[in-house]
Amino acid sequence: MSKPKPFQPSNILLVEVPPQFIALCEASGASPQAALRGMAAMLCGLRYDEDNRLVPLEDAIA
């Protein structure tokens, strides 16, 4: 089985977010970009592993 390719952005999307979202990201130490990528991945049933590769969520339990 081949390894998934590392994350490489292929599309750029400009999203307006409320200031509370930016404050929450700053308080947690996450960048807004990383937080939004993580949310989008979860909606797709994926997560980022330690090598910044997208993998299925069920592998997180193993």
C-alpha cells in the first residue's frame, strides 16, 4: 500500500471569520489556517498525522 502524499495546497479560499475565532486560535496556539484545515479534514473523515499527511480518522484509534 502506498503512503499518502503530504499536504500540498491546490486551491486558495478566502474566508471571513469572526474576531472570536482568531482570538480562540491565538489562545490555543493554533494558526487560523491550521484550525480550518483540521475542521475541513474532520468533515471529510480525515485527520493530519505527525508527518502532516491526511489519513482516515479510524487510523487515529489504532
